Amino acid sequence: MIATVEFQISVTKFAAAILSTLRTSPRCLPGAVQGLQLQRVRFRSAAIRNDKTASFRVWQEMGPWDQGLGWTWIEGKVAQLAINVALDITTTAQIIVNPNILAPLVAQPEVTIVLDLDCEPRGGGRIAISYGISGVEAPALPIDGGVSLPEWARDQLTALLNLQPLVIDLSDAIAHGKEFMNAGLAVDASGTRLVIRAEVASGGFSYLRWQQFRNGGIPDRLGAHDWSVFLRAADLNVALVLPIDRAIRDGLKNDAHRLVTIDFAYAPQLGRAAITLTPYFELPLLGVTPIPIALTLSIDAVSGRLIVEIDAYGIHDLVADVKLIAYIVVNLLMPIVGWFVFAALNDAIGDAMKITSSAAGGALQGGLGELDGAPDGTTFEEIPGQPFRYRATIPIAVPAFVDGAFEALVATPDGVALAGRWRVLNFAEGEMAVDVSEFGWQAPRIACGAAGERVLHDFAANAKQYTYLYAQVSVTCGGTAPARLCSVSVLDAPGVTLGLQIAWQASDLPNLITMTAPSSYADVAPAAPIRLEVRTTASVFHVSVPHPPLLTEKDIQRMRSELVMRLRLCDGVILPPWFDGAGKFDLSWIVDPLVDPDYGHSWVSLTEIIVAGMADNAQLQLAGPDDRPIARARVNAEGTALLAVALAPGMHGLFASVGGLAADRPGGAPTLARSVTVTRELLEARGSIRLPMPARALFAAPALGTGTFLAALDDRLMLVDATMPTRPLLGSTWDIPGALGVIGTRRGMLIFGDAGLFAVDRGGRMSLVVREPVLDVVELRGGVAILKRGRLMFANDHGVSIAEERVDEEMTSLIMHGAQMRILSRDRIDTIETVGPRPARRLEAVRGLDVVRLKRSSIDGRLYGERRPGEYLAVVMEGGEPTTAVSYAAPPWHARAVRSGRFVLHLGGGVELGVYRSTGPREILPVEAVRPV
């Protein structure tokens, strides 16, 4: 186990990461003090300083003749982080007299926040990194009312930042019962490297080493890299020699052979670390004989794997199980080069990075059992053609800030450093905007048919029985750095007992504060404005909404016109000409006054158009501005057709039309009620992330939480964490090649594909359930159905087989509809009725859909498949049978996207993933659809 932890970081990368973290971690503003309100902190730049001196306490083990308790004080330098910020300051008086806008600023001084950085032991094998504010450097100028800027700014920034020590648990990496006695954080003499170091009690005059450390005398283990984790050769010695000594003694074939001792030798090489364990055996006739075991450590920079090669050929005549000795070597290295590296990278910079751990406990190939702390995908094999020579590959969990993988293994005379790059994203802080609407009269939602007609006929005479009042406050913020709505306080709400409702939610901007009230509120509420205080992470402002206006005849006529238009869309006689096959419907020209996206931001509009009352021989078609076909929807038995399309910014000229009508179509309206319904869901682009190689598919990972996804690469699965959509992260990788799908279960989730079926519990632990290729899996009541080549297995939640049926070897997909399961190939569809997780009876087969494979979209719940290159299908269940509903000329956006809660991840071109946040679907009225095109 390790005795010393050392982590080196480029000071420029560290400062940039802290700055990025502060910009993307919105904090609610503290309250006003001395009549001054801090409106915003704009983080300009950050840098490391190393010119302050202080005293530090160091522990050293005492000898039998030493006096004292073991603690010594040394002098050294303090590492500091200087953050330059601009403060937006206004007064409470300005906020009060300037409602509905951002109050004018009374000052915008530039100040510097100085943080003392340090690291100290915390007991239990833990260390703590502290970020304490030691000062605020500000011009000694009074601001409004004679308030002293330095003192006021320090109090406000201390309350705002509230930086707590970051505790890192490294207990699993040090020997049981040991504690870190010394720890520290320092900058090297060149001022280019920030170094975190901690050590257990190791004897000797440690205060000399720590005095040198605190004053910058630190060996360079970073080079041209951005970060490195250093492992001492002495720690490798301690970790390997004694356990291998015991293993060899227990495994000797002949009692006449005796192990005397084991020597340890370490030799740094270019890109490799060579370790030689030399057991000395006392052998009959030969005496004491050295027989070396050679180990080499290297890095595969492409895959981010540590490669361990072991040559144990020399001892194969002496030890009964040489493979077990090699296995023990890997087992001993794992906590050092695997868990320790991950733990150091995971926690050392706190919120500046975030890593999602891979599931631990993966089994080694060859049946040797499980390896402590082994990431999934760890392999162990005997090198072909080289008996008693072994190779282990250990995937090291790569943090998201590393661009691709670890770059290098750097061997130095005293140990090994694993080093890499650190990519830090630069987020821009945008400007706040506030838009306050007054109360307006709103028309009611009405149903088609007689009920809606009754409301329309009575509306002019009794409008107040049907209308309501609505006002809203829209709060937005530009830029790429997030801002947040913190709270809304009601300062004055006259008539709140008369049905006034104020709704808001603490979440990222853009955000809405809505106010609704019954029509009677305009008559009986006191004629005073509603006053609110709104606090965000980028400003504090007041809102004043005046008393609603009286209902006028003009309001009544406007709302009545809206009702007429809504009923016309239900009417089979009064319809736009395109409904009968004449002209087109401009899909991008739809009135939606409540959805007004910020065109400075990227967004995608998921638009769904449903046309009811169509002739049974008609088709709903979608084409581009050049009349290029995009999609074609057939009419179902109820005379309804549905088309779904994704509209990106600047994407205009998409037209829907009705075609395929027979020339001898009978005149008159069909008996079914005609209507047009358009639903739009706006997805705001919040971030993106690049994969190391193109992904074939995306899946939600329900067992790992909302906003967590899996990207299926050719040879592995990669975790994608989109819970912070402005800076999504790549997490651990699982060696599951050819993944085809993921389904959630009560116990976690199941991953299936070419490598078999894997069960993952909610703690991220994975186990292999089925070792042969799995084509599809669906959830049943109390279990799952698993489709393999030529076989259909029924299993419980753990994947344990309950029953099995033979099926056609061409079957590729499963669909559940009630208690009936459809098994599909290109040419046929079989049906099996199920009772719980068991088959009951098989029904007659029907003709297939000529689709290669079906996949259910989490965006709209439909099944999508590819018929042939250039033709994609959407499939629905109609009359209990799967039926082709829509034909697309290109892969639909919905089929390449995955939803998890409000987060949507889109595959795009395969390498760059787009992260979107949904604003929720909204039904809108295509008022201008009557315009001929």
C-alpha cells in the first residue's frame, strides 16, 4: 500500500478550472447590507501566488532518546489563488424605485479575492483541501453612503462563496491502521506547478523534507503535461515483496526447496517502469539461487489502460501455480495504480472536475475470480506462444477533463508518474433581461362539438363566466454560463384570498413567474399593484404588476374570434384548402405567442402534426422547400395521420400536404370530425461533448440516475453525465462491445448486445448474465424476455432462466402489447401470449414489416426501424398489430435522441453529442394555416 500521495497540476490549468467552476456554479446573492445590494460577481481571471510565508506544523517519528511529542514547526510559503472579479452594486432604494427593470448600478469596482490553499490530515485515512478567503484587495474608496468598500466586499464575498474544505478519503490506499500524519499544498520554485502531497508516518527527519517542500523544492514530475499522479518505487516495494514472499512459500512444489528472501529492484525506462522481484531459493546441490520475476508497467495512451506484463517463467519448476502468483501481483498493484489514481483525480480539485466511477469488481478472464477494485474490462491472459508470461490490462477511470485518455507513463529514478492533459472549457457570462407583462384576458380552452358551440354562443353575453386573467415575468440570461432563479418573495398581493395564484420554480434561466386569477379578481380586488422581489444569481429586482384592466368589448371580440377559429379546425366544412389536397400547410408559420425562443441560442423544436377526418386513401406528406420528400404518413382506420419532425434554427420552408386522393373521390365531407392539432416541444441546446470515436447508439441509464446516458461505441460503452447540461462529462467506460440496447428494471438495468446480457444494479455494480449474443430484451410482469439467435428465453429480474422457446433464427426484435409479445423478422411476425414471466400459448404468424430491427424512441414512444438504405419507418400498434405509420427519407431526429427526465441527448453525426433541456410540450393553434401557399 502507498505511504505517500503526490498530485502535481499545472498552475495555469488549475486557475482556469477554478474560474470555469465559479462561472458555472451559480450562487444565490446575499441580502443587502448597509443599504447596498450586491447584484452580481463577474469572474474575470485567476492566478496562483506564492509570496506569502507562514509557519506549518509537521509530525516526525521520535527516537528513543528524542524529547517532545513529535511535532515540529517549520517556515514555508503559502500557495494562494487570486481571483479578479468585478462587483455590480446597487442600492435597495434604486431597486424599489425601478421596478420591472434591472436597477441602475451605483458602483462597479474591480477587486481581487485572495484564497489561501492548503491540505491537512483529517484522520481515518482522509485529507482535506481548504480554500480559505484570506483577504479582499479593493481600492480604499467609499461607495454610496460612505460605506468602506474593502470591508463590505469581503463580508459579501465570504457569504456568497462559502467555500468549505474538500475532504478526500484515501483510506483504501494506505495500510490498515495507518494515518496520514503530514499533508500540504505548495507551489514549486518555478511557479508553474501546484503540488498536493500527503504521507503516513515514515520515520526519519521528515521535517527537513517538508520544509523543502513548503519552500518549493519539489522534483518535476509534470513535464509538458497538465497533471500527474506520482507513485513512489518504495511504495511498490512494500506493497509487492511481502505478499509475494508468502504466496511463493505456500506454493512450493517440493519441501526440499526453501525460499530465503526476495529482492526488489526498480529501473526507469522510456515510457515504461521495469520492476524485478528476485526470489532467492535454497535448492539441493545448487545452494542459494536467484530466479528473477520481471514486471513492466506501461500505458496504452489511446485506450487509457495500464498494461502490466509479468515474466514468471523462471519459477515454473518450483511453484505449483505460476498463474496464481502472476494474478496476485496484479491484485496487489490494483489499489495503487487503479483505485488510488482514480481517487486522487476524482477529488483533488473538488468541483473543478467530476468523475463518474466505473463499476468495481469485474471478473478477470480465465476464471481466477474477482479482483479488488478492478474496473470492468480488466483482462488477464497468458501471452500466446510465451508460456508462464502474462499480460493484464487495467482500464483507469478517466476524468472528463482529460482529453481522450492518459497521455503517458513517466518513469523517474524514485517512482512512476501517470500524466495527461486537462481540457478546461471557457464559459461566457451573459447579461440578464427582465420582461414583465401586465394582466391580460384569456379565452377558455373548449372542446370540439356541441359543448364548444354552446360556449361560443353564450360567450358574448356572459364572457366573464369563461375567461381568466394571466400575467407573467420572463427572466433570461445570455451567454453560456448558467444563471438561476433563487426565490420570489411577495411584497404586496392585494386580493390574494380572491383566487390570485403566483407560481415559480427555482431552476436555471430562462424561467417564468406566472400569475393567474379568475375574472372576478378584476372587479373585487383592491386597485393596487402586485409587488414581488425576485432574487437570482445574477441580480435582484422588484416586479410591479398593476391591477388588471376591466373587460372591454374589444377583448370579448378578440377572444370570441379565437374560439371561432378553434371550432373551425374541428368543423368538416370550414377547412383550409390544403386539407382537401389543394396547396400546402407551412409548418414553420404557426402562431404561438407563449413560445418565443431566443434566436441567439441554439434550439430544436419537436413538432407533431395530427390531422383527423382524412379520407382513407389519403396520405399526410412532409416536404422541404425544394419539394424534396421528407416523410409520408398513412391514414389509420380512424382517418387520422400523424407526422413528427424536428425543426432546427433557420429551418424554414417545411410544408405538409395531403396527397394520394383518388380521382373519383366522392364529394362532400367525410363523416368523421375533421381537425388539425399541432404540438410543439422546444428543446434548448445547453451544451455538447465530443466522444473519442463515433457512437452507434445512445441509451438512457435509469439505474444511474436522471440525466445519465450510455454511448455505444464499437468496442465499449461510455458513460455520459448530462446532469449539468452546460458542461456534460464523459465518465467510465465498460468493455461491452456491440451494445444494442438498455432497459430499466426494478433492480437496475439490463444491457444487451453482441457481448451478451449484463445486469447493473443501482449502485453501478455489473454482472454478466448471458454469455452469448442477445438481440433484444423486453420487460414482462415479474421478469424479462430475452431474444437470442433461434431462442427466446424467459427469465426473472436477475436474468435466471425460467423457460425457453425455439423461434425462427431470423427473428431480430421484440414488442410487448399488453400480455402479447410480438417477435419480428423481416418476413414474419410471431405472437406469444404471456402470463407473468412465462409463455402461455403461441398464435398464428402474420406477414412481417420488412424492417431490419426496431428500436423504441424515448422521445415520442414510437418504434423506429430501417427498411433499406434511405428509407426509415415509424411503427405503431394498430388493432393490436404492429403497422407501418410513417416512412422517412432520412433517419428521424427522434430515433437518434434519448430522453432522461428533462434532459435530451442527441447523437448528431456520431462523435459530437448535443445536450438539450426540454421546456415541455405545448399544443399550439395553427391560426395562419389557412393562408394559401
